[in-house]
Amino acid sequence: MSEEVLCIENLHVSVDGIEIIKGLNLVINKGEVHAIMGRNGAGKSTLANVIMGHPAYEITSGTIHYLGRALEEFEVFERARAGMFLSFQYPVVIPGVQVGTFLRKSVKAVRGDDSLSPRQFRAELREKMSLLEMDRSFLGRYVNDGFSGGEKKRLEILQMLLLQPKLALLDETDSGLDIDALRVIADGINSVTTDAGCLVITHYQRLLNHVQPDFVHVMIDGKIVKTGGSELAGKLEEKGYEWLETAA
Amino acid sequence: MAEENAQNAIVDYQFGFHDPETATIRFDSGLSEKVVRDISELKGEPEWMTEIRIKAFHRFEQMPMPKWGSDILEQIDFDSIIYFLRSSEKTEKNWDDVPKDIRNTFERLGIPEAEQKWLGGVTAQYESEAVYHSIREDLEAQGVIFLDMDSGLKQYPEIVKKYFCSVVPYSDNKFAALNTAVWSGGSFLYIPKGVHVEMPVQAYFRINAKNMGQFERTLIIADEGAKINYVEGCTAPTYSTDSLHSAVVELIALEGSTIRYSTIQNWSANVYNLVTKRGVAHANSTIEWVDGNIGSKLTMKYPAILLRGEGAHAEVISVAYAGKGQHQDTGAKVHHLAPNTTSNILSKSISKHGGRSSYRGLLQVTPKADQCRSKIVCDALILDPESRSDTYPTMEIGNSTADIEHEASVSKVSGDQLFYLMSRGHTETEAMGLIVNGFFEPFTRELPMEYAVELNRLLELEMEGSIG
Ligand SMILES: Nc1ncnc2c1ncn2[C@@H]1O[C@H](COP(=O)(O)OP(=O)(O)OP(=O)(O)O)[C@@H](O)[C@H]1O
Ligand SMILES: [Mg+2]
């Protein structure tokens, strides 16, 4: 029996009175990797943000269930503590807050107060940073402050590894990465996929060469218009979105 | 909702407890020439000090209230203030000899513990006078003098006479005049030539009685090439009536010396905190004011540095936190009076729940002061629409070779920052606490570690109930 992590039914979402997501259905089970592809402005980030609970987006109809429970009643931090993780398309700068402090506090918040001794935390941190080929000096810098695009994405994935999610929402985590970084980050993602459901938003097949998707969905104008296997990504890369337009 | 939370925040002020009032000498409230004379006589002071006090008192009576600052000033009722209160007969060298209630208070404030771990010396003032004082023997052996100001005057009258009022004349402002008239307690610190004091020395000021006026006077002299790191903290019980804290601090940094003076002001919300702090920096010396204002009803404080000698350097790093009913009117004044002098001013303020913070700054470069450099950065963070932040910078640049930079910013906490932090498992309050601590980080990193941790904890407490 597959274990359902996320179930979205007939979801409609508006921001400032404008409908962005227009009847979307999606089921993600534990261990599955779902890729979502689609043009700029199709509503991909909106979907990820809405699942995480961003207050700017209003669910006008439809439901989202996470681990069998209706999501509306949960605040953002509760979703995080229940194992939901969003890797942001545009991670924000938190001036003056050191990465090391931030990671320690976040792990404590999500995994619980006494899940890790300071020593265990340091050991785990060291191990995961070396997996992501991140220098220790990052720990003393301020969160995302002056980080290059690729460095920001590495920090997102480091957080994902430390927070051990049950649902990972990865919004264009591959954008702006060089070839080596792509491989490193893909390794990071692959290390959580057996225990988690995974939603990977991307524009490029190249990430999907490293992170094997079980399903590829095409999103156009706030709806999933086509779902296929990993071969669909290649087809999109080759033919673009136009041939699907009529289906929308 | 916001109202209620703010009330809680005030009730939550963790240093608001008070001891039973036990006084060995307690003046009636109100101020007169007789009160001034009585204080001086009680302390057995030399004639010249009595005279300065009397002159300062008359000056205080004549001077109008400052026109700038805050309307709240007009609410001060000088007649209801108690100008002298002695709560212990002696300044003790051993905590065990300090009266029990008072000792308990300082233990709750963590002073004896901090002293053992990381301080070179401690003065603990309770109401008008020091109840405890000590300095590490190795510092004493190097000739460092660290005393409460009353003992300083008794034991080193010549040094005190030479420098008292030399940096802050009593006519400087109404509250400097008041302090000079009725001063009691404070620190006297002298560091001999070339001596570097690595461990910070600390003064802690505690008001306990209702309607108390605390008027400590501090004088620090760093002789040539000397180095000192002085820290002070202060708290008071929460009462419904007001108390007044009006201190004067004078620093003298002789050639090549360094004085760092750090303050964490955390008075309860019924204390007026009107303080004059000023230092003179001689050639190639450095004066640093590290000034944190978290508490009080109204604070007016603008640490100043006179760069009198060539190559002298001034550093003022300050943070202010203005919550409900609070006005933090703070800033910095730097006077470049000699060539090749440099200054850095960094001011950060947070306003919340209708609180008000103002930056009031003066930068002066005199015609003689060639090739000076100064950088001023003022950042304000406003947490809700009811709160307020203003900047009043004044520049008097009399020399065209001066290199001056000035940046100011006002920002709000962004929804995206909160969402990002909350998506990492932090509640809105915790997220706000992280952002606020981060905003103050350039200040906190300058503090001794123990203080930084304490300050962050304080701010996190302040953030509780900040979401309305
Ligand atoms: N907070 C917001 N306020 C106003 N409009 C918004 C907001 N968020 C999203 N939108 C609009 O919703 C539409 C979908 O945006 P979204 O960010 O979800 O697209 P996307 O599919 O992630 O695009 P991209 O590939 O460029 O990242 C866009 O037209 C965008 O301008
Ligand atoms: Mg997007």
C-alpha cells in the first residue's frame, strides 16, 4: 500500500482577487518524485507557496490534505514541524542572523528540543555540509546575505537535509546552478526521496537526469494539463509547450 | 489584542520586583539648597565640592527644560523625587556583608556570578550609593584605581578636582546641572600609563525605592597608552509613579589610550533616563561608546566625543528599542577638533506598539581639523503602523577636506522574511525575535559574550506579544 503524503483536489487559489490556480488535482505518495514543468507565470510557485501556507494566497475552493489531514487549520510553522519543507525559488536575506544559529534553531524547532545534543548536531551538520561541498565559513555568514544564486540553493538543500522532511517542495532549486553544483544538489535531493514525497518544480530536463521523476506534470494557466513519465520532460525540452496549449 | 499584549509585555519585565524599602538615611522628597548642602555635609566633602554643588543647583533652577527631546519631559515632577537615600552604612568588599535583601537582589541579577567568571572588578550601586565594591588584586597591583565616586573623592581629591566637570561643565544642560548639584555614587576609575585591563570592569545600578532619584557620577581616566573596557547595567522595579535617573559620565582618554564604555540600559517603564555622557580623546586615542537602550519611559542620551588630539578616533554604536509608551531619544555627538581624526557612528532603532525612537546626532568638523573622516549610519526598523521613528542629524562642517558619509534607512519587517522563517518551524513571535536580534547584531557582537546572550534573550522576551 502506498502511503499518501499530499492530496490536492480541485484546488482554486487567488491572490488579490485574481485567480491563479484554477482547478488542480495532485496526489503524491511517500517515495514518489513528481516534477512540475510549465511556462513562467503558470502558477507553479503559487502552488508551492499555497501548500506551505503563505498568507498572501487565498484558497477559494478545493482541498489540500497533508498526511491525511486537512491543511487549512495548520499554521505555517505547524506545517514545517509536521515535516513539510519548501526550498524557495528566491530565498530571502535575513540580515544579522548567522547561518549556524539559524540552522540550530530551525532544527530545534522542527525536530524537537532534545532530538539532538549540540555535539550530535555539529556532527550531522559537518557531514551534510561536506555532502553538499559547502565550506564551514558559511556558518558565520548571515542567512543568504551576499550569497550567490547557487550558494542560496545549496543552503536551501542543506536545510532540507537537516530538517528531514516528509514532503519536500523544491521550487526551481536547479536554476542558476553550474554543472558540478547540479550534481551535488541532486545527490542531496536523492538522499531524502525514499522517506519523503517530493515535488520538483523545474524548467529543465537536466535536473531530471539526476533526480529520476516518477511523474512529470505540465502546468498551464493554473491547471495540470498533462501527466506522463520521465520521457515527457524530454519531449517538452524538444517541443516546448505549444503543442499542449489546446489541451488547456 | 495588541493593547493587551503590550500590557503583558510590561508586566513581564523581569526585573520589576522590589525589596522592602529599608533606609538608614532617607531625605524627604523635593529639592532645595539645603538638600544639596545636606548631601555634601553628610558625605564630609571638601569645601570646593560643596561650592560646585551649590552653583550647579542655582544653575539648574535657572535653566529651562530642553526644547528638543520630548513633551514627556514636562511631566517630571521634581518635587516628588527623593534626592538621597542611603540603604547601607558601608560599601562592602564581600557580598556576605551586604544586607541580605540587597544581596539577594544582586544575586537575582546575576552580578556576583558574572564577577567570578569574567569581570575584573564590580561596583554595585543601590539607590544613592555603592553597597558593594571590589577589584581584582592583580589589577590593583598594577596601579589601577577603581572605586565608587564618593570614595574616589575622599582618597584622590586632587585627581577628582582636576577632572570633575572638565568634560561636562555643570552649565552644559539642565540635567547636568542637576546631577552636579546632587550627585552621589558612580565610578571613579584610573588606569595608569601603558596598563591594559583585559577583563571588563562593571558597574551595576539598581533603583529600588519609589520616586527615587539616582544621580551617579562617573569619571574615567585612561593614562597614556592605557586600555580599559567598562560595562554598566541598570534596572529598577516597576512602579506606577515615576523615578528619575540622571547621570553624568566623563571620560578622559590621554594619548594613545583606549576607553570602551558599554551600557545596557534596561530601566523599568516608569523611569526617566536623562544622561549626559561625554569623553575627550587626546592624540591617537580611541573612545568607544557602545550604548544599548531597551528600557525606561523616556531616555534622552547622546554620548559625545571631543576629538581633541591629532589622530584620535571615535566610535559610537547604539541601539534603541521603543515599546508601548516609550520614547528613546538617543544619538551621538562627535566633534572633530584636530586633524586626521576619524569617527564612526552606527545607530539602530526598533519601534513597536506605538513606541517612538529618535536619532539625534551632531557631527562637527572645525576649520583646523584637516583630513577628517566620518561615517554615520542610522537604521530604523518599525514593527507596526502605530510606531514611529525620526532622524534629526545636524552637521557643521567647517573644513572642506573632510570626508563625510551619511546613510539612513527606515525599514519594516517583510512578510516574505516572516514566511521564510516560519516555513522553518518558527512561530511568528520567534521569527520576529530572530529578525530583531539580527537587526541589532552589529551592536551585540561588540558586547562581551555574556551580555550579548542576555540582550538577545531580553529582545526575544520583548517580542512575545508583539504580534497584534
Ligand atoms: N503575491 C502575488 N501578488 C500578485 N500576483 C502574484 C503574486 N504571486 C503570484 N502572482 C502572479 O501569479 C502568476 C503566477 O505566478 P507564479 O510565481 O506562481 O508563477 P511560476 O509558474 O512560478 O513562474 P516562474 O516559472 O516564472 O517562476 C503570475 O502572473 C504572478 O505575477
Ligand atoms: Mg516560480
